[in-house]
Amino acid sequence: MHSPVPVKHVAVLGGGILGVSTAVHLLRDGASVVLVTEAGVASGASGRSLAWLNSAGGRPEAYHRLRMAGIDRYRTLLAQHPGIDWLGFGGGIHWDGPGSGEALRERHDAETSHGYASRLLREGEVGEALAGIDPAVDPGSVAGPAVSNPGEGWVSLPHLIRHLLVEFRALGGELHEHAGKAAVAVENGRTTGLQLPGGGTVRADAVLVAAGADTPAVVGELGINLPDASDLAMLVITEPAGTPLSSVLNTPRVSVRPHPGNRLAMDHTWYLDRIIRDPSGGYSIDPATVQELADEASRVLAGHPALHPAEYLIGRKPVPGDGLPVLGELESAPGCFVAFTHSGATLGLIAGELLAQEILTGRRHPMLAEFRAERFS
């Protein structure tokens, strides 16, 4: 890594979980931090993430280890704050529908191959098994086998971000919300801070770019190409639902999890071609489609409760071109670090911790070795 001078002052671009988590870890270790957001904190991808905490399915071993460390940090947080209602570990249940038996067996085998807690529920035992796993699920809605992952959880990222910002402010962090689109400033080949719209600057020894789906565009101005597969996403949050669901459900037509206030949060992909880009640059969708997603959630819940959307949030979700995280310093832009990943929820706390260590010590952490931007060179 490039560390010709000690890092004491850090500018963080992005008010989502990756930016806020890294900022808090930096402050804990004695750095001074300025956090700059284009809009408000948690107004981007973190505000509309299903935030399923998992390492399900098959994935590279290094990625699995990093995700499991991420889950561990959430369990630690819950042990320290047992009364919070915005983080839970009620497990996860996945099913795909008729004809999915072989694919689910392969998924289960991939999970157990690296010791991930996984139980394959064969077609004839799903009903009885679900009654003991999560009675809020209607077993009649499960066509075919299913996989249960009892170690999985969920988090409401806006609640977590607000929780972290209390510490951020107490430790002296400086927050600039609604700052517009900032750019990384470079002088004599080294990052020197952030250039704000209107000519203002934030001087820093190092910069972290954690701007969600905008991250490739931000570092692209430095001549760095980060392959980008970012796509649209919509999260729907219901009115209080009156269901005791504790698991995260991933089903053929809806993914759904608990949400604070006895609400539910849900998303999927089948409606993405119905999202319309407004002339102003925002997004809209027919409310009937939003209700249709809520109805899909009702069908998989016991008693089929009436679900009424309270709000829906649409925008781009950050996805690197090869699907794996991009974390760490940019070789060709000394002092500029990036955090660009689709798994921002699961990695939010651990990535912030490891990035803060790298920024302040100049030493590359071995757990991030597979996730450097240089792999695209």
C-alpha cells in the first residue's frame, strides 16, 4: 500500500452503511473524519436494501469467510444491545418452486461444504419442518423442497446508521449532508481530499469513496475503470402487519423479512422492467405493482394477512462487474480507497473495521486480498 505520510485526517464520501461504519471505526482509532454525502445519510442503496445477513449458496471461500466475519460483528452488536428491534437472527428459508430439487440439493451441498448451517427440507417434510422453524410461514405455499439456514439474520440499515451516527458525533466526526456531487482531489499524484460543488474543499490525508452505485463514476474521473453491473432495486415497507414472522424468506415471487414496528420489508426482481425513469432523474412505478408484491408476500404467510404498503423506495443497487466486492486502496491513486459491493449489509460492519485499519496503518489486511481493484487491470 501507499503510505508515505501518516494518516490522521480522512474524508469519507458516502452516507450509507459502508461509509458510516468506516468513519466510526476511524474515529475510534483516533483519526479526524469528515463525512460528505450527496443527499442525506441512508438515502441511497442502504435505505432501500433488504439487508439479509447471510453467506448462502455457493461462493468463493475468501468471500464466504469475509461474509461470516460480517455476520459475527452483527451478533456481537446484538449481544451488546440486546433490546434493539432493528436487528434479528431468526434464520432464513429459501425455496424455488416445482422442479427445483436438484438445484436446491446443489445449493445445500455448497453450503455444507464450508460448514455453513444448512438443512435441506425434502418435499414430503416441508410442512412439518416449517411448523417448528417459523410457524408464520404457510407451508402450503411451498411447492417442492426448501433450504433452511438457521444462522441467518436481517438488519434495518437506516436504523443501524442512525445508531452509529450517535457515536460518530460523540467522537467528533464532522458531517456534511446534501453536499451535492463531490470529486476526489489529487495533487502531484496523491489524493489530497474532496472537491465540493461550488469550489469548496475538504483536505485529507486519505479519502474513502463509498458512494454506492456512483462509485465507478467517481473513481472514473481519476482514470480508473471499475466494471459496473449496478441495477435497479425497489424495497417495499408495509404498514404494521400483525404477523410473527422471524425469518428472512426468499421465494420465487417475493423476498420478505421482519421490519421494526411490526412491519415487513420486501423486494424481488420480476417488476424491474415496470420501473419508469422520470425526466427529473428519479424513478416511479405503478402503485398497483407495489400492492402486487405485497400480495405475493401475503400468500407465503400463515393466515394470508392483508398487507398494505406504507412506502416504497426505488434506486440503483451497487453491483461490481464480477459480483465480488471491491475494497481497499487504488494502486494508481495513492491515498484513495474504495468500498463498492452488493453485499453492503452483510459486510457493513466488518468492511468498515478492516478498511479503517488499512487506512490508518498502511498495511493490507489479508482478508481483503481477493477484493482489490487491481484484479480488473
